[in-house]
Amino acid sequence: MDNNLPRQTILVVDDVPDNIDVLGGILKENYKMKFATNGEKALSIARAKKPLDLILLDIEMPDIDGYEVCRQLKQHESTKKIPVIFVTAKSEAEAEERGFKVGGVDYITKPVNPAIVRERVKTHLALYDQNRVLEEKVKERTSQLSEAFETIKNASMDTINRLSRAAEYKDEDTGAHILRMTHYSASVARAMGVDEATVESILYAAPMHDIGKIGIPDRILLKPGKLDADEWKIMIQHAEIGAKILEGSDANFIKLGSQIALTHHEKWNGTGYPQGLKKDKIPLAGRIVAIADVFDALTTKRPYKEPFSLEKSYSIIIENRGSHFDPDVVDAFFKVEDEILEIKERYKNEKESLLFQLAGEEA
């Protein structure tokens, strides 16, 4: 044993003091020893803050037998990995088999042979140490992989945001619009009880909602006045164009992006486009992004309008509850009104949004 290493701690459990003395005498030179004369005391010691490295456990005890002690040890998070060696006068194969079934790692019969005890203890302590070292390496590697995955996710999100701007590049507020409506969508989804994995997918997919506008002529896209009937027919094609651009991907968030691009202009009463879907026939992500996109359009300057006040924007959304918008989505939107306003303030414009992101990266 390396004298520079801390001595490992072994708990001996036996209701006969003479048996404890024998095992303690065999092992005390090389290990730190703890003792218990019943199962309750053994469990108490094992669950204490000071960790044990191995337990030598008698089977036949008056209160709780060794099998039950081992079973309880293996059910407790802090003790389930401690190796348990049964030391007992029971030499039947059935008893030994039962010991392994409840979680024991070895089985020594009494009267014990000191050399066998020392070697068995040495072997299982070495295995336990190896397992702990391996677990630490796995934890460290898992942490490294998680950090790498987070970096990749952030890079992917940044790429999606930047590429999505191409569809509306001439709009001075495009970058901030994408950030605002994306985070509005995530907040509303969370308020509706959507699971976090799906919320994250919406966060990645929502920026691509209007990517189809890349196929719409600037004379229509940037027209300062109302579109005529022919221009409108061209304009509404951007939903299907966007869906086609994104279709066929194996990535789930790209698939969701295609769905959102196609359906975020559908209306709850069936008067939207391009398919005239009604109520629950419209995917939930499309219904959520619809309100986020419209709210941002209402409260910001566009080529065809000045920004509306919050009061007017809210009243338009409320008026369209049950016609344009899913009533449940509207309710969720107002449930997180404070979050919506905080996002609106955070991403006032593209320049300030970029500064906010950089500050977050440096923090």
C-alpha cells in the first residue's frame, strides 16, 4: 500500500464482537476501520458524510439481516456503489447466490482465512478505485462534450439568424425583428406548457419563418403602400417558398422551420394562407409564431406603416382572439406580458441587440 495515499475506510458489521475483533485484527494495519454490531447502525454509518470504501457484512443478525442491509444500501444513491463482501458461517450455495442477487460482490465463509480476507479486500478496493476513476473521467468527458455541444448550438443559432436576414436584408430592423419574435415565440410556448426540448426547437426554427421572402421581388416586398391584388398573390407565395427551401432536412429544427414557414400566416378561423387551415389543423408552432410575428410587426416601423402603440397593438390582438389567433395562444401571450416587454426592450434594434449579445458572451 502506498503510504502517501489516504487510508481507505472499511466497515465491519457483525453482531458477535469476537468476529469483529478477528476481522479488525486482520485489516487494521493497512486500513481505517469502522465497526457496527447491528444493521441499523451499519446503515447509519454508511449514510454518514464520511465515505466508506468497502463493507464486510455478516448475514445472520437479530434486527435486520445482512441481505436486507445490503438491499437498502443498494437502493440509496450515496451508498449503492460501495462494494459489499458477505462474511458468514452460511456455506450453502443458495445463501451465496442470494448474497449476489441483493448486490454483494463477494462471499467469504467463517472461520475466515486471514490471507483470503486480505486478498479479497485488496482486489475489491482496487476495482472500486478503478470504477471511481473511470466515473470521474466519464463525468469530465461528458462535461467537455456538453460544453462543445453548447458551442455548436450557439454557432448554429447564430448562423440561422444571420442566414434568415438574407430574406429581408433591406429591412434595417431585420436582425432585431428576428431576435424579438423568436424569443416572443419561446416565451409563449413555455407559457402554454410546451416541454423545454420543443421550446428550444422553436427558438431555432422561428428565425426561418419568413425565409421564403428571398423569392419575392423587392418592388413588392418593400412597397411603401398597400399591395394590389396581383402583388398580393405574389407576396403570399413566400410561405410556400420558405417551406420548400427548408423541406427534406434530417434536422428536426429545420423540419419545424419548414412547418412554421408554411403555416404562420394561417388563421384560427380558416381565412389565412396558403392552405386556409382552421383551428387545430394549424400546427401549434405555427399558431405561436403567428402571434409573435404579428405583435412585432404591429409595434415596429415597416415600409408601409409607423409603429403602433402598445395599447393599440394589444387591442388588435384581443380583437382577433378566436379569429386570427388561437384563443389559448392569446391567453398565453398575455400571461407572459412582462417577459414580452422585457424582450422588446432588450432587442430594441439590431445594433443594440448585437451589443447585448456580446455583453452576454463576455459575462
